[in-house]
Amino acid sequence: MTKLILSAALLLAACVAQAEKADSSKPTQITFDQLESDDVKQIKTFTGNVVLTRGTLLMKSPKAVVTEDPEGYQFVVLNSAPGVQATFRQKLDGAGDQWVEGQADRIEYDNKTELVKLYAKAQIKRLEGAKAASQVDGEFISYDSRKEFFAVKNTPSGESKPGAGRSTMVIQPSSKLAVPAPATQPAPGK
């Protein structure tokens, strides 16, 4: 079973284009209801309908903690609230209208490595326009947009443990594989 899950994750990774490269050089805009900021420690805690936007990257959650390192890179932790998961969405480089979006109880985003980690009740979809091309659900999903790599684990801690849970992946038929319509048979006796 582990081999099947690993194969599915690798197949999904092969289907994904790289995240929009221009996003990393765009300013970050954050809207929120409340803010607590510690400029000495470079920690900002946003609460209430937090929406973080940078280029095509869009993150939403009830609470977000943004930490900045001495080099200026940001580390964001999005936290859910009862009935409301944290979400992210980002356009992918490449041809067409391709997006990746995800949701989880907690999402961590590292601006330096462009690594997104989704913890507990995690889901990632690759979209072509508004249509889901593939989807993976699990307790932990790590998405590296630079290396175009996903990893899915069966516990919210990011470990895989025997019997801890199962993950699911759905891959839609490729739009590249045009299936011809079946030939119409004349009615008997005509």
C-alpha cells in the first residue's frame, strides 16, 4: 500500500507545473481585523479574516503568524478555527490557466524555500481553469513548488505510521487524451 501511495504522489508531482516565479519578488499585502507586532523579534500576529496576497499567491485563515528572518525572508503559519480551514492558492508557471490550491487545519509557508506544509485534514488540488485535474487528501502534505514535488504522510505530524490512516488521490483523465465519440449504429432493419 505504501508503494501505491508513493506512486500516486509521484504521479501527481509529475503533473504539476512550477509555481509562478514572479510571485517571490512581489510585495506582500495582508488584510486583517487585528494585529500584534513585535518588531524586535520580527513576529507579527494577525487575527480575524486574515488574507495574505503576494502576486498570484493567496492565503486565507482566521489567524496568521508571520516571522521574518535577518535576511528578510518570511515564514507564515496559518491557523484554522472551528469550521474554518486555512487555505492557499497560487498560479503555476507554464501554458494555460493552471493553479494549485490547498486547505488544512494548519498551513506553514516558507518564503525562502517556497515550501508549503499542510497539517491535519489536508488537501491539495491542481486545477486547469476551474476544473480539478488532480486532488490528493491526507493528514500531512508537503508541497515544494521549486522542485515540483509532493509528499503525503498518514499522520498530522508528517510521519507515516502503520495503521495510522490512509490517503486518497484522484487523477482526472488528461485533456490531452481526446476520446473519439462512439460511432452511431443504424437501428436494426434500416
